[in-house]
Amino acid sequence: MARLPRLTLAEQPHHVIQRGNNGQAIFVDNADREMLLGLLGENAVRFGIALHAYVLMDNHYHLLATPASVDGLPLWMQAVGRSYVRYFNDRHGRTGTLWEGRYKSTLIQTDRYLLTCMAYIDLNPVRAGLVADARDYPWSSHAHYAGLRHDKLVTPHPLYWSLGNTPFAREAAYVDLVRGGVAAADQNVLTEATLHGWAAGDRDFLEALQKNTLRRVLKSRPGRPPAPRP
């Protein structure tokens, strides 16, 4: 079966995962992590990307970003991916691929999943047993939203500002949201949608989204097609 084209729309948030080939590490040390972050920031400006959240794990990374144009996200990921592989191979005396194929991504419904996706991203190190609290992990955007440091890579989404009327209120509310965790059902939706390239949202969102693209936004169900919605 031919793979579907990417589901990418301008001015909509997208969750992105890029993994190392065969689960291999994509960072040897902190210099590598700093290089990738630098490439993400440099090319975000170049291609009109607002980066809302990120986390760098040993063998993969997650991003939550909104492109200003339809082509912005794939061009950004292509430029970052190619530049980082050249850097990584040159620095570590290796050849060949580093990534596990093309990156995975999903378009998400802002009001339903954006803050949940941010928490999902921040909690990766906690789920992996690397830290007990997301605030203790240095390679994510969580510290920016928790008020622990200013991260020039991060562009908060307007929905984040609705968490409080002051910086302190927003930071406290966001930390509480992350510590509250992500429901298993929501975690499953975000993971499956991202890995398989489907949109993540409720029925009304998906139906409205389908009207704006010829590309299917949800996996087809086996058997007879569902009856029209009244």
C-alpha cells in the first residue's frame, strides 16, 4: 500500500516525533543536544515555525509546533534532519543514516489536545524513569513554562495564556497540569495518531478538517461505511 501524503496545515499545531534508526542513540553528549536545539531554532525562524514545546530523549525527540505555511513543517524537519546528520557523522566519525525513516506527525485539535500534548511531551522523561519530576529534566521546554528559565526557542501558544492572568499564575497552573498527568486514553490517542499520521481531535473537528483536505484525516474502519450523521 502506498503511504499517504503528510497531513500538514498552516496555522494548526502539530505533534512531531523523530526517532533514531533501530532505536539507536541520536545524542552522544550535551554538545550534540545543544547542536540539535540550535538547528531547530535557526530553521524555525527560516521556515516560519512557532515551536511551542519540545523534549530531547536519548534516541528520539518530540516537538509541538505550528507552521505559518503548509510547506513550513516538512521543510523545517528536512533542513534540521539533514544538517544534524552531517554534523553528527562528521563529529563522531560515522557514516550512514541516523533517523528511523521520515518523521512522524499528527495535526491536533487545539482546544482539546494542545495543553494535553504539552504535558505528554514534558512527561516523557518521567515515564522513562529518568527523573521523578518534569522540572528536573534539563532537555525540555518544561522549565520555561514552569518559570525556571527563559527559553528563546519557545513560542507559547495563545491557549497557554488562558491559564492565568499573571506569569506566576500561568506557571503554577501549568506545573499543576503536568503533575496531574495525562489520562491513558489521551496518551493513546496522541501516540497512535502521531505514529500513524492521523489527526487527533473530536468528531466535529475531524469532520470540519476533512472538508479542507482531500487527504483522509482518520483511519478507515473495516467493514461497511458508517451511516451518515443526522
